[in-house]
Amino acid sequence: MSIHPSLLLKLDQTFRSAHELDPLLLSILKQMRKDVNGDGCSIWLIDEARAELQCVHVIGPKARELSGAVMRAKNFITAYRHVTNRKGSTEEPNHSQWMEDRIYQNYFKLPTHNIIVAPLVARNELIGAVIINKMSKPAFKRSDRNLILGLSKRIASAIQNIQIYERHNRNSGRQKLLNQISLYLHRTLNIDELIPRIFAEVNKAINAEAQSIWLVDKEAGFIKCRFAAGPESEVIKGFSMPLNAPSIVGTSISRKKSIIIKDAQNDPRRARSADEKTGFVTRSLMTVPLVLGDRSIGAIQAVNKRGGKLFTQDDLDLFRSIADSAALAVNNAQLVADLQNSYDLTLDALSAALDVRDRETEGHSRRVVEYTARLAEQIGLDTETIKTIRRGALIHDIGKIGVPDAVLNKPSSLSVEERKIIERHPQTGYYMLADIPYLQEEIKIVVCHHEKWNGMGYPFGLRGEQIALGARLFSIADTFDALTSDRPYRQGRSYEDARKIIEEESGQQFDPQAVNAFLAIPAEEWMQIRTQVMEEIVKRRGYKE
């Protein structure tokens, strides 16, 4: 039986208008089953990742059970290659070279009298098969077989074209993803902000249940999870294990090798401690090392592709591109962190130098840093702003470097001229730091830390919110420390006395909201901060007061 022109026209119209695979396959199945009077009709495509033939669309009896079913592709391909005419088979199922162990009858309990199996071949590549079955007589005729075989080439070509179209769209989408990640890399060097954004975008393409990034701590000899997303992610974050312990992540890092695990439950390389700790079931894994030059600095990992699928070569290629970006981001963030740490150590040294000059206020700078940071936390400022405030508080008195020792450490009352010299130190500090781009926000605390809410402070007589927020918080911390610290000429006051004075100065010397934040923090917390700072000073300097 030849293919009727009207049928060819109808199918060609379907092929030309189809841009998605599933609607096309459903249309093909309905038409073929109708034309050969079959009971069930299915299309099976080769899944290279699994080395299996998978039923991607089916209509007819037991359709639900057959949908997504698999059989070994190796058997099918071998049979195809050994059939000399490559035109399929109409044999009984227990003799068919195409079917594995009477799959319809034994596995799906579907009685089958006769089947047609036609290979789908496009551009000389075997991509799958069409299978049509009859549950009872009469058997398929040779003309039925010829019809299906005649259509199979057109079907295969259409399927492959749509696969190419979908792959193009997928690649285009992934390129957009990589471009988006590149934008993120240019916008921030904060790895804790960057990595979650990257993984949120990546998961749209890879569609995994969980993702994580692991970094190497060479000094400790451990690998540690820096970020995790998905089930039990809070437990996984911070999880660490020895670098040389058996694990997929460790193997990927040490060998600088990407790894896909199809059956994680039975792979001896996998560390099971995370699953045991969380109850999460790891079925499949994709792990790619983070490599910079000849160094492996960590790895990224995706776990359990959704829908019961396995990670593909396309997924791996994308993940490798992500790994390149992530490695660069981690390295840049570390360089910035190291540079920032160097700055902070320099500021710390300057602050310590001031403490050495002004022995009367030993430890003052360190205490007011912690007090001010605690106030900033209390009013809900973000982490980066608190870091800035800490640095500003640490160097608030940097301008005192310009004050002569005779004035700075004078045991008696200051003269009017000496008082003017002292009161110039905020401006001196400003001039010292003004040309340092890194400290532009911190300078606001340096120059404003003696201003008062009512405008009666110095050096500029600023009032209310004209004074930088960090400086308004610092003012309370500075006063609290001065009141509660011993001086050669007096003992430090109690917390209760200091609290009362600060409360009385609300709206005068101090910002009322900042005062409320101070009052909300228990006395025990303030005393604990003071004790911790002094213990740290003893530890660093090697002496006791």
C-alpha cells in the first residue's frame, strides 16, 4: 500500500507548523494508529545519557504504564544493525529482534498479537523507533508495514529538525544565562550575594533538586560547603570534610575532573555523610571543579535532575561554563577580602598607635567599635553598613596624631588654646583621610563624632539628621565608654549611672532613636562586650592592667 497523497500533505503540514516535539508526536501517533487500525502506538527515542530507549509518547491501552518506559538501547541498536534490509519487523513479539524480552506482555502485562517496529533514521543516524501493536487478529498486513516504514523517514527527519530547533533555543537561553551571570560578576564582588544569584539562574536551565558550591581550605586540609540551595540546604551549608576523604567533590577537586554519576546510591566514591545527616536521597550527581590556572579552589555540584532524568552532556557543558565564572568570582572576592583585611589591619595598627600615645584611654578605640556595632545591629542596619561603621569608629580619633603629647596627656585642666587644639582633631582626621577612596563613608564618623543632636557640638555645629547616622550611634558608645572607664583622677561610673545620663541627654546631646536602641540592650550585654575586648587586649599585648 503506497502512502496516500492526502496523508502526506496532512503530515507535511503538521511537520512544517510544529515547533515543539510533544504536540508533533501526539499528532503523528493518532494519524498512524488510524491508518493501520492498530490498538497501541508509541514513539521511542534513544536517550544517550542513559544508553536507553525511552517511550516518549504513547496512545492506546496501558498508555500510562508505557509512558516513560525504557529498554536497553544497546540491544535495539545491535538488532537494527543486523537486519540487512533495515525495514523493520512484523514477527510475533516473542521472536522480534526489536523488542526486549517480550516487553509488552511480560513487563506491562499487555497481550499483543502482532507488532510493527520501524526504526527512525535521520541523516544516517538511528534516533529511535515507532512501535504499533495489535492485541488481537487480524494481523497487520504487509501494506500496513510498508506505510509505517515509508512514514518513518519523514517522522525521523521532523523529530530531528525539532530537536535541533529546541537545542538551538536551549543554547540561546543558556547563552543569555551566561550573559546574565557576567553582568552579576561586574555588579558585585560580594560572593555571598553573587553565588545565590548565579545558582538561581542556573537552576532554570539545569533543573536540579539541589546545588552547592564547595571551597578548599588548604591550611586546614578540608573542603567546606560555602553555599547550598534546595532541600536541607541550611544543614549542608558549612558542612565540611577532609580533602582526602572519599567523596565525589574531593575527587573532582584533586583530579581537576568533571564527574557525572548516574547511580549515586551504588557509587563507592560518594560520601554518604550528608545524606545520613539530612535524610536527603542522592540519586544522581554532576560535579565540576573550580580551576584557576593550575589550582583547584573548589567545586560546584548539582544533585538529582528533576523528573527522574539524568544530567546530560549539555548540562555538563553549561555547568563547566558556570564553573569558570564561579572560579573567577571566588578568586576576585578572595582578593578583595584580602585587600580589605590589609586595610583593616592597617587601620587597627593606627588605632593601636593612638592608644599607645594616650595610655589614659587604653582599649577605648576597640571598645567603642564594639559598642557602636551593637547599636547598629539593634536598629537593623545591614552587614556592609555595620562594617563601614566599625571602621569609622575604629579610627574616629585618628586626628589626634596631630595633637602634641603635652596637650594630649596633660594631667591638669586645658587652657582655652589647648582646648581649641584638641577640638581641631576631627578636621585633622578628615584631612588625613580625605584622599583615600576606600574610607569616604568612614570619614563621616571621624569628622562628626563630637557633633551633638541639638547643634551644640563641634567642629561644625551640625544638628539632628545633618549628623551622619554612624556618628550619632558612635556618640552614645563613646560617652558610655568614657563614663564607665577608670581615669587617673576618678573611678568609672556604674552602668546605671551611665544609663541615666544617656537617657537624660536624649534629644539634647544624643539622637532619641539611638538612645532607645541603647536602652533596649541589657546591661549584661554591655558588660560582656567590655570584658571580651579587654581579654583580647591582654591576649594581643601580653600584659594585664
